Amino acid sequence: MADLPKNRMAVVPSAAAVPAFDQIEARLKNFRQELLRRRHGKDVALQPDFEAERRIRHRTEAVHNCLLRRSGLQSLKRDQRASIIGLARSGASLLGPSTSDEVYELVARLHEESRWMREVSTWVMQQMLRHLAAGGHGFAIPPVILIGPPGMGKSHYARRMAELARLPIRIIDIGGGSAGFRISGTEKGWSSEQPGIPVETILATRVANPMMVVDEVDKAGTAYSTSGTSTSLTTSLLQLLEPSSARHFECPFYRISFDLSRVNWVMTANTLEHIPAPLRDRARLFILSKLSAEDAVAHFDWLTAGSEDEQGRARCRDFIERMIARPEGLSLRQIRQLADALNAPGPEVTGSVAQIL
């Protein structure tokens, strides 16, 4: 593989950049023509006859199959093989802020929209500035776990961070299934063979540093295949959270090595004590409190900045402050519903807000 630009990186081995059958055949024909010119002079007829064509095609098949075996791609279907070969040839992009000013702008937006996450945003800023100062490219943060009560916008914060950094994002909800194959992929013995979500995302987007958001990681468990083989989400995560093992991740589906060391991992949890200890040891933990009245009202004001109904906004602020004071608090989703009702056009606005209040 030729040297890649600084904003791209090799994700699969260079041996996977197998030339197309037609390219190998053309090179063999050119080689034959050059031999004939050297042997018989420039005026010799160079068009191969039927027998020569047959030998060239037979040799092309042998060379092509040899390269496929050497790269580990021979057992894959043509479309699967094509996506990996394309990735091996051009590498994958590293997206995200490329200057300190872009980092400050991203973090300022995060702080404006999610002030209660200010500690996390400050940490993200420090990590990114350090990464750029060391000559790095693209968005890059160590694995992080956001721990706090439901409804405070942990997953929303991760999504906005990815959107602002222009990163592909995948949400992996552990509450909807704890199988580790969603992270690492599956091989024989499972009801459906498929690559893991990180590999699948990189192949689909050609981006080396997507954002993986693992929701409710405190519910991680073990799943079993139809043949009785078990897979633990914790075990699957550990090999990808550790840069040294992520750099040489052997995909069980494609059976080749992928460099997943630049994948960004944001995990969320409701409680600290149920998070497996190995995950806690490999991630930066943030223990977050429920929304304060000040932050909840500020977020509501930001969501309704374009509204001219000051009376309605004042009523909503009072409602938010009363609800926040209760033990169950108020979720970010409820605040957004309130803001959407106030921002809705038409005479039904007052009724919609009154119904929520």
C-alpha cells in the first residue's frame, strides 16, 4: 500500500489489497509483449493467439487465487471481498477536529447544549488538545463510562459529540440483548454469521474512528449460541478497549486482522457497582448527578430561545423547578417535550403546554 495521507490510516493488512483479475491479466499480457519485443524486435506481431490467451488466463487464475489465499480473502463472497480490498487500497478516514480552534468550538457547543456535562466536556477538550499536540489526527478519546440516573441525557450527549465531530455513530443497547457477538462478530456455531458492529461500521463508512455508544453497560452478561458456545459482552469489549489488542483484532467473520485502535468508545450506566471491574479499570469514569434546577431551566431556555411566548416560558420554568425538586426529578426527554409543545406553531400551543403541565 502506498503511503497514506495523515488524515487516513490502514485498517486492514496491505496484503488484502489484492489486484482485480483483469489487472493481473493485463500485467501478464504486457509482460509477454515486452519479452517478445526484446526477443524479436519492435516490429513483431504482439497480439496473442488462442493458445497464448488460454495460458495467460490460466496463469492469471493461479496468481489471483494465490494472492487471495495469502490475504485470507479466498473464502469470502465477492461483495464482501470487494469491500475489504477497497479499504486496503485507500485506507480509512480519520474525521474530527484538526485544529485547537475546532476543538474549542466543538466543546463550546457541547457545553451550551449540555451544561450539566461540563466535567466531561472539559475532559474531552483536554484529551483532544493533547492528541493534536502530539501530531495526531481525527477525533480521539480514551474509553469513557458515563454513570448517572436515567433520563439525564448520557446517550444524547454521546450522539451530539459524534455529530459535532462528524463521526459515524452506532448505538449498542445492552438492555436489548447482552450478546458479545454484537461487538466482536460471529463465526460458525451461531444462527447467523456476521461481523461485529465496529468492523461493519468501518467497512460501510470507510472511517477509522467511528463512535460506539454502549448503553446500559452495567447490564452486560453472557449469551449462548445454538451450539452451546458462550460469548460475554465484557470479554468482547475488553479486547477492543485495550489499544494493543484492538490494533490486531482478528475478526471471526472475515478471519482477517483489523486495526480498531482508533474506534471511540462511550459507555453509559445507571449504577457504578454493577459495572464489571475489568471495564471500570479500562475506562475513564464520570459519576454524574441528576439535573439541577439551574441546568434544567437553562437547557429549557436554550431549546425555546426562538419562542415569543414569555408567559408560557415562565410557567414552564416554574413547572421544571417544582418537578426537579421531587425525588424522581425530571428527565431530559420530558424537558424536550415541554419545549416542543411551546415551540409548536398554531393556536393549540397553549393547550398542549397546559396538558403537559
